[in-house]
Amino acid sequence: MVQASQQKGAKVLILGMQLPPNYGVRYTTAFAEVFPKVAQEHDAALVPFVLEGVGGVPALMQNDGIHPTAEAQPKLLENVWPTLKPLL
């Protein structure tokens, strides 16, 4: 997807994600390493962890514990904007 987007002239921003530790160290580490690897391979911008300061904060997460609430949106913008703005 990154390569196809760049071939069409798009500037790509990869939003890194992390998994909860209950998936096990080996899997969560391998998962987290994918985002910077892809960003580096394709010279794409990267936000290392889009949910920084949000994930694991019950007041900012929906009941499923996976998805952020509306109240989390300003923090998500704060996480993304410094990397996104130069691409616009």
C-alpha cells in the first residue's frame, strides 16, 4: 500500500501501533517493529505509536479497551500533527 500510494505521488504517513502485553513479548515486539521497518524501507514518515498517552488510559478508551473515545481525539491530534503537517 505504501509503495502504490507513493507511486501515485502521495506522501505517506505511517501510524505505528502497539499491542497489549498479553499477546506475549515475542509477538508484541515483532508487531511493533513492523511500522518503523516499513517507514524506513519506503522513506515514509512515521508516528511511532499513535495512541501514545491514550492507550491504557481508561478514561480515553472505549469499553472494548481497544478504540479511543471522542475525548482522546485532541491527544491523537497532538501525536500526529507534528509529523503530518510537513507533509501537507
